[in-house]
Amino acid sequence: MQRIMVIGVSAGAGKSTFARRLGETMELPVYHLDAYYWKPGWVEAEEKDFRHKQQELANESRWIIEGNYNSTVDIRLAACDTVIQLQLPLWRCLWRVLKRRIQYRKQARPDMAPDCPEKLDYKFLKFIVTTYHGRQKSQHHLIEEFIREYPEKQAYILRTQAEIDAFLLQAGK
């Protein structure tokens, strides 16, 4: 595993933390897509600039790229050798989003662009709840297609914290 794509069923699935821990274990550079998509003040990047940056990252020989961003998934799928999906339960994702809001109150997370302080509002919570099951299905289909199209590549679905911990432990061997 030298080019790893990490996706998750929802915000709060643990993509950033998992990617950071896996990067440390495997000595791979980690790129958080939120840091490239969001500009200071929660301004969205231009689509062409966002795609261009991902293509630059994907062209590197070794990496972990973490984030969902379905509009640019084609870039990462074509370039990666491994896809890892975190599919934790909705209640855990919501709990982690709330915990993250408290932990990073009025400041940006390390995996986020500068001047994008952590926020939590009804609109974001509603987005998580209303898109969770649809994203779960669409990512399942994405992984099935990935396995069919690229049989030489690897795909993992991690559904519990125990599975995540075991994966990280195995990756370190």
C-alpha cells in the first residue's frame, strides 16, 4: 500500500484521524482534502483548481488522500492502489462531530484550511443525518465497482473502532 484513498460514510467517521495514524505507521504523506477545498473563511475552492490540486497529489508516488468529495473521486480511484472506507454507525459519527466541535471550539482543526474554525449548526447535523444512508449505499457501490474495475487493487471496509485499531496494528507490521 503506497497510494491510499480514505473515504467515510459521513462526517465524524474518523477519516482524518485514521489517515493521520496510518500515515505515521506507514511513513506516508497524508493529504486532507478539506484543507484544499476550503479557503480561509469557509470559502469553497474553484472546482477546476480543486481537481488540479488533487491530480498533482495523485501523481506523487506515495500518499494517503483523505476525504469524500464525490465530484473528484475519479482522480483518486484511478491513481490509488488501496481504498479504505470507514463505515461507522450514524450515532458514532454524530457523537464525534459533537466532540470535535467542543475540542476545536473557535479554532480550525489541523486537517482544515486556516481561518475555518470548527462549527456546528442545524444545517450540518441535518446534512449528516439525511445523507448517511444514501452515502452508505453509494460508497458500497463505488467499492464494488472499484473491485470489478481494478481487481489488482485492494479495498477495505472498516465498520468498528476495533476493526480500525486492528487494521492500523497490522499495517505497522
